[in-house]
Amino acid sequence: MEVGEPDHSPQEILVSYSMPSPGISAMDFLRQADGRERFYWQDYRNEITFAAIGIAADLMGWGDGRFAAIHHQARELFHHAVALNEAEPLAAPRLFGGFSFRDDFLPDNTWAVFSPAHFILPHYQLVQSGSESWLTINTLLPTEEDPEAARPVLQEALETEYNLLLQAADEWQPPDAAKPEITSIRYPLGEAAWTEMVETAVHRIHTTDLKKVVLARVCELKFRQPIDIDAALTHLNHHYPNSYRFLFEPQPHHAFLGATPELLVKVEGEDLTSMALAGTIHRSPNPEEDEALGQQLLNSAKDRHEHDVVVMSLLNRLAPLTDQLEISPQPGLYKVGNIQHLFTPIRGQLHQPEGVLPLVELLHPTPALGGSPRPLAMQFIQDAEPVPRGWYAAPVGWIDSRLDGAFAVAIRSASIQSRRAWLYAGAGIVADSDPAKEWEETALKFGPMQDALGLEIGDDAPTTNL
């Protein structure tokens, strides 16, 4: 059922019950739920993994009020919530979901089951923290019912689920590692059109107040068989352990997943964490060459300028809201998989904490994914890019009962519908950007999801550029 914005007292209340679940991993949990709605979030910095299945409630928002709508609905949902037992705080109910890149987003074929703002309260959720794991069941009950009366029913349901998970984990055998059969590879924006778009952006930067704009392109893959989402997520977990991995599958086999290095914002009470991530170069398996590439990136005037635009934007937006804001004076390197970025961590103490969503709305999109100034960059993107971004480069994450939470920027990602996948990659365009180099950068950024879906460079599948 959908949680709306009631004018009167709620007719239903959230009731939850939790229990320890030793011997169950997040991937065990997700595999057992194949064919159901599924959600996943892996926070490598804090070694916390959330997984969730089923839907107890949907929260949705539309238009330029979508952030406030989700904030209001989440507050109403959690305000009267009842936990039937004391449990690990991380096991408490939370919402999983995200937003579209633009507030005027309308679902198209690629994003048919996605809304401008969509959050799920799962029926079952699991949290792993270190070696410990907890299972939680969530349900909505009519307000006239005594939540305590539901305790034995919820406890039995959760214990049954746990035993099924143990059995499934014990019986599971890795499937044969058959290579996916890719029937076509298509890039809707060819290199000539990309070059024209980048040159137009550079001209606009030289002749107007536009300082930076991030442009994106798409890779469409078609497969002979349904895409193995579990295998793709497992690949990302294995090869990109120092990225935030996420899965939002609100309808079976219709999923958005990725491994993003970029945290938009995390809020815990007064504590705020964010980062500036902009400026890119490839990596080398040779440690000395890899170090030299990193130093080349640190010394690149173009990349340092691109990075500084992001840092200054975050500083200007966050400083009025914080008592103190810690920003390193010089960027470092953030190395993930096949790529490395300029990276500046940001920490602060909020004056008046109101949860994570007001910060998500304030910061999205940063110049790392939109541009600067924001209005000019967003208008250029809307006019220039031939394919809507959907949820690409937008905030995905979770919200807890205090309305705190964490959101990453959904890059290195793909939208999947059964046998078809749309992959997205972008590059920051500044005054001295070279279209050919930016094309190469986006090709590099397609790599994580192409690898995860089984595409190898040189695969001889039919290819079309439009």
C-alpha cells in the first residue's frame, strides 16, 4: 500500500520485530528472494551491508516537491512506529530508494517502473555489521489493533524466513559460469555527435557564465537470456570493494544497480559527511605506472580546476548550515578498479539537524554530475543530451527512523529490464576539455558495468551507433 500524506491521524502504524541471524549473508538473502522485489546497499567505509526483500509500504514523490514529500511521508511513517523487541540499532526499520536526476522526469521505456522519487519500506530486511547479522520483519497494522498481539505471528514468520534462508544457503551451488550471450551493443550518441556536443559546451563556457557542465552518454546492451542480476552484483562486490554498491529492484527483473565511488551526503544527528570527487585518469596494473598516473592527475591543471569547482560549490552550500566544516586544502587520490579520481573529503557539524533529505535536496546535483552554475548547466544538459538520465547520477540510499541516512551518487550504474541493459557514463567539461579525451574517459567509466554484465572488450556483437 502507498503511504500518502494524511490530513488526520494515521490509519496504520509500522510494527517491526528483529532477531539475530548468524550464518546468513546479504547475498544469501538476495539469492533466496530472486523473483521478488529486492534492495541492497553496501557501505564499505563502515563495513555495513543492508539487504531487503518485499514491500511493506511505498513512498513516492513527484516534481520539484519530491524531496519534501518523501521527508514528510517518512516522518509520518516512523513517528508512530513500534518495535516489539530490543535489537541492534542497525536492525531498525529503514527506507531504501532514490530520486531521478531531474525533477521533471517522466518514466520512459528505460525507466518504466521508476518514479521521480521512490522509497520502499521492505517486508524483510537484513543488516550485516562485521561478523554479526540481524533479520527484521516490518508490517503495517491498523491503529485499532494491539501491536503486542502481532508479536507471535511476526516472530514465527521471521523464524520461518530465517530457517528457509539457512536451508537455501546450505543447498546453494554456484551456477555454471556461462558467458552471457550479447546480441547487440548500441551507443545512441556516436563520437561525431559527442564531439559536437562537447565543442558546443566549451564554446558556451568561453562566452557565457557557464564554468562547467557534465555530459553523459549511454551504452545499450541486449542479451539472448535474462540478465543475471545476482552475478552482476557479486562481480561488483568482488572487483569494486571500495565503492558503494547498490541495487534497487522495485519490480522483479527491473533493476537499477551499480558501484559508485561517490558519497553525496551522510547524516548522523549533527554529523555530516560528504566528498568532492572530480578529475579522472585510468589505472595501471604496474604499481609504479599507477603511481605515476596518479601524480599526473594531481598535476593536471584541467583536472584540478574541474575538482576545485566542485569543492567550492560544496563549501558555499554547506558553510551556512554548519558550525564547523573540515575540507582538506589539497585533494588526494581515490583509486577504484580501473580508474582513479581527485578526492577531497568533507566533514561538518550541522547547526540544526533535520535529517538527511534536506541536505540531499540542497546538494543534488553537485558540479561533479551537473555543473556550475547549476541552472545554466542543467539547462544545457536538458537541451543537449539526446537520452534522459532517469536515475543515473542521482541520489540513491537509505533513511532511518530518525530521518538520518546516507546517499551516494548513482554513477557507474545500469538500468536493467530482463534481457536489456542501459549503461551510463559522464565526463566533466571545462574550458580546455578535449572531446576525444572526454570520449575516452566515458569509455573507461562504462567499464565497471560492462565487465559486471559479461561484456569483454572486443566482443563481436552487432553494434550500431545512431
